Amino acid sequence: MMAASLQLEASLQLEEPWYVACASFDPEKQQMDIWVKVRDHAVFACPRCGLQAKRYGYEPYERSWRHADCLFFPCYVHCQRPKVLCGKCGLQQVNAPFERQNSRFTLMFEGYAMMILADIPRRKASRLLRCNEKSLASILSYWVNRAADKQDLSNVSKLALDETSKRRGHQYVTIAIDALEHKVIDVEDGRTKQAVAAVKVRLEQQGGSADNITAVTSDMSASFLPAVKEYFPQAEQVIDKFHVKQVLTKALDEVRKNEQGEVDDKKTLFQYRKLFMTRDDHMSEKQKHRYRTLSKTYPKTARAHRIVEALDIFYACTTVADASKRFKELYSWMRRCRLEPMKNAAVTLMNHRKEIMNYFHDRLTNAICEGINSLVQAAKRKARGFNTFEGFKAMIFLVAGKLELDAPAPF
Ligand SMILES: [Zn+2]
């Protein structure tokens, strides 16, 4: 019993005057219970002023905290925490060394949960830890927010804004990325102007300045562009390649759907729709052959595909002059292609010509735009298991925030 109780004390990181009074297994509840007490004549630092003060009674009820499993059984720590009578502050409640205020979990459990959450999808983590999503989300948010709020943002000069949703079409969030450091610095609810304003607030609360932001890359969203202009007035606005391509592939898909509706054989085109999304130079010989046959049967989709291909040529330009020329050519081709969705896409591109062309202004912007989308996608995949904004946000931060977490390491 002696060795076991020493182990339990170590797992709770207890030190005198705290000690494990007893531990037992409850066969009915299938759980381990540990009771922690303090020595009768213990002296504590007053939680308010830090002066030494004598124990003076206990809180009226026993409290319980979930601790890490013990011999595969969920383990609970119970304690009636002491009070002290401080000469300066009067009667004060002392917190247990293993607790974080307002949490029903021990610090070690929280540290362990953070370790598991970093590597394992939420649902599985929830099962392994025998802990529901709400509790996991609140543990995660606490430690992540604590670290995120401490980040020094004074060097942020190039931002990328992106929007993502928990599920397709559901509750959007705005993600702000330090484009040079390649890390998420803020996640805000919604994709509105207010969300961009909130990004500025965080930036300035943590040492940064909106006036230091020289470039902001984003999609073509009607709320981002004017908001960036208002809140980051010094920044050059850039619409990145990924989002331009998205406009064209969406148009291509519409052309394909329309053509599918016009032909007798609807199956083949649907079956090979992915092939029309594949870049020419990424196709195998077999795929190329099939593509040639298909493009004879479905000339409209094939034409739209060639336009999307031409976008890659535009982005391969190395000078602004060259890119400008290519843009004009691409635009007039799209306008004349007799494919309604592509003609509309051309108008969208023209409306954002300036921001699209800004991509070619400096190589740095160019380079940092790459990879940001994959960062967002990776974060989003991991965060998807969370149904609340707080959980979703915390997971994005955990995956892509490069945070220095100070949750206690369980081992
Ligand atoms: Zn005091």
C-alpha cells in the first residue's frame, strides 16, 4: 500500500502537506477513487497576498476531479480543500496543486488529453480518454487560447486570410495566417467584415500594427476585399492563385454538368469528370488517350478544360508585362468561348484584375501564397470533429498555430 500511495502521489505531483489518504477500487462504478488530504497543522501561502497563513477549516463539500486512468480504470480524485486564515485577507480558499480553476479534470489529465488530441482525431480521442467532446473542447480551448494570447505578433507584415467551414456550407470561420511564418495567428467566427476587424484587434493587442501589414492575400470574397482596404490600408491586396483557379474549375464543372444534360450518354462524362480536372501534364498515357476520345464526344467540356490549363501558363509568367499580356489573352478567349459559365468567370476575373495581377509584384508574395492552402486544409481536416466554434478554432490553432503550449507534460 505504501509503494502504491507513493506512486499515486507522484502521478498527482503532490508534495507535503498534501498527501494521499486512501485509494480504493469501486467495483460497481468500475472506477478508481483517490482521496487527497492535507496535514492538520499545515501552513499555506495565502492565495491572495502570498503571506504564510495557517489552515483554518475546509470547504463545506468534497470535490472530485477526473484523473488519468489507473490500471485501465477511470480514476477520480476527491478532496475537501483547506481554507487559510490570512492576517491581511481573512478567510481564503486554497486550491489543490493538481487542479486548474474551474476544471473538473486534474492538470495531468489535461496534459495527457492535449498530447492525445495533437495526434488523434477528436472522436477517437474522446473514446480513448472516455471524455465527451464538450469537455475535450474546453480543455483544448483553455490551453490553446492561453498560448495564442501570448504570441508576439509584432513582426507580422504579410497576412493571408482564408475562410473555411466546419461542414460544407455550414458556419464559416475566418483564418488569419502570418504568411511569412506560415502559421495561424487568429481564427474568427464568420467571414464578415467584423471578422477582419477582429483580426486587426488581436494583431494590435499582441504587439503588431495594422500599418505594418504590407500585403494581404485572400480569396475574392465580397466581404474580405473591402474590409482589408478599411482595416489594413497600407496593404497591397493579392488574390492568390488557388482561389483564382477555384473560380475556373467551378465554371468548368458547370460546363460539364450542362453538357451532360445535353447528351444521350450521361454516364461516361460523369464517370470521367475527374479526368477533366486533371492537368494535362499530370495525365498518364492511358489517361491522355481516353481524354482525346472523350474530348471529341464532349467538345464543350474539353474547351473549358483547355481554358483552365491556360491559367497555369498565365501563372508561369515571370514578368509583370508578360503576365499582363497573358491575362488579356485569357480574358478575351473566355469571353468568346460560347460557354456561359466561363464567360461569367471571365467577368469575375476582370473585376479583380488588379488584385490578381498583384500576385506577380514580388516573388515573395508569390512564394508564400503556395502552401498556405495546404496548411488550412490540414488544420481543417483535424478540426472537423469539433461541432462548436470554440473547439473548431482551438483545433485549427493546435494544428497550424505553432504554439508554445504550457500544458503540463504527463510524462
Ligand atoms: Zn492574504
